[in-house]
Amino acid sequence: MKHNPCHRSDTASRWRYLVPMTEKRNIRHNPVLFGMVLAVMLTIVIFCAVFLQNAPGPDERMPSPVQKQTLEDIEAQFEPLRQLYMHQRRGKIDLDKLITQAKEIAEKHPEFAPGQLFVGQLYFDKGDLTNAQSYIDKSLKLDPDQGPVHLLAGNIALMQKDPKTAADHLSLAVKLEPSNAQYWLYLGQSYFEQSNWSQAQECYEKAYALDSDMILALNGKADCQVKQNQIAQAVYTMQQAIDQSPLAKRKTKVVYLRKQARLLSELGKPNEALTVMGNLTDAEKAQLPIAAEMAKYWDQLGEPGKAAEVYEQLLAKDLRNWDLAAKAAQWRIKAGDKDKAQQHLLHIQLINPDLPIIKSLQDSLDQLPG
């Protein structure tokens, strides 16, 4: 079948019905994948709005009145389903029924690219990535010049642990829109997942060159540098990401600060790592994973007593927390401070004398001189 010249314009005209799928069960619990999918769908909506604003009039893109009517008839069959999908309350919609109805129409009109894409979206929302990919591929086969849809297909492939297929789609997206920073960002991720560090880094650098606000590209670049044993360069790259993190993205900045501190620790600079961690708030330092990292850096400096103080400060605000007392005791034992370690052991016994950790701590204490 020859390619219908109306397909691309018609595909674009249906993109406005794609909505972010924030309720997909096995994506919404994964912040990384959820953020990725949300960004993909936002790209499709923006692309659609620009395309429709500059699209040619009906007379220019429809050389035959009969052909125009045929496409309108097909659109009219999908329209009630799209409206139902958009306006029905999430959690109340019967996706299986909607998919069945959409597939029946799509099978009658296999040449209609927007219809194949719509079925793919429904499967995606249901969490059936295999069928979603299948129908999206059918849409792309009918109209390959859909950059945002290649982006969506590429991200689905990444979710399915198929970075090579993802790279194929994302490379096509980049060819269609070489100035789109988001395409380069996810192409970099697809290369990273294939352990192609240098090529991934080039993509991340290209994304950042196109959009200097894209700090995810800096984070990806730093990961590539670490994989290539360029730790010092990665520290510098992370500093760029930290400096550019918006105030509203505090959680992201905390992640970057911790990452930079770990890199400095790997370089044998625990004092600089602790300086970086000093940028965290007291509430952030009170989080147990962060406390453990700070204790590790103090120990790396040869000061296990300071590591114990990290936990003792937390214990002072939560006296019933025997785990904090146990960690403080362990560090005091390593520091050779038998008296303070014994105090923590007694504290634990008062909380719960039957805890197994008590015997282990007592054995370690007995081995200390004095």
C-alpha cells in the first residue's frame, strides 16, 4: 500500500489526545520511570500544539474531497473512545473494554496511524508494554516521521531492558529533530545501558549544549565519567549540577551533594566530602542513610569517635531507638572508648534486655583492654 500523504498530518492532529499516564501501576511506584514517561508525554503534547498551529489548511493537505471524508469518517469512529478516555475519572475507566473497542476500529483501518497509536497508548496505560510497543511500532511504520512517538517507543524499550531497540528509536528521533535536547538525553541513556560510556557522554554533552538548564544531562555525564574512571572530572561535573539545581528541587540537590561527597571519598578526600555534607540541613543529616555516610567519612579520616558522635546526636532526640545506641556503641568500641561504649550497652539493655545485639556488643567490649 502506498503511503497516504495525509497520514502524517492526521497523526499529528490526534496527538493532542495523548495524556500523561500517571496511574500506570508498575510505573507510578518508580519515580525515575514515572518522571521519564511524564516527560515523554509532555513532549508529545508540546510538539502537537506547535504542529497544529502551523499545519496547512484542509484544502492544502487533502487533495481529494473523497479522501478527506474517508479520514474524517475514521476519526469520527475513534472520537467517542478518545473523549471517554480523556474525561473518564482515573480508576473508573474500563481499560479492557476500551482497548477491545479501539482494536476493533483499528483492525478495520490498519492504514490509519493515529488509530494504531491510540491503541498503543491504551495498552501502555494498562501496563502491557509488549502490546503497547507493538501498536506504536505499527503507527511508526505507517508514519515514521513522528519524533515524539519515537521517543515514547524508545522509553518503552528501556523499560523492557532493551536499550539497543531504544537507541534505534531515539536515533531516529534525533535525526528528525537534531536540536531537541530531550531526544539526546534519552539517547544517551540508551547508550549508557549498553555500557557505551563514551558515546553516552557525547549525547549528554550535546543535550546540555542545547539546553543549559537540563541538569539531568550533567548527572548522566558524571555517571559516564565515573565509569571511565574520570573521578575528578565527575566531581567537577556534579558541582555544575549542584550549582544549577533549582531551589524548588531540594531533594534532587541533596542527591547530587551526596553523590559528590561519595566521589570525593573515593578520591581519598574525606575531609572535602564532609565539607560537602555540611551543606545539608540538620533534618537531612538526621536521615539514617546520610548519617551512615557521614560516619564513614569520619572513620576514613581516622576519627571513629566523631563517627560515634553522629549517632549520639540522633540518639539524644530519640532515646528509645536501640539501633542508634547500638551503632554509637560500635563506633565507640572501634575508637577504643570502653566507658562510653559500656554506657550505650546499658542503655540498650534498659530498652530491651533480650535483643541479640547485646551479646555481640558485650563480646566486643570484653576484647578491649582495661
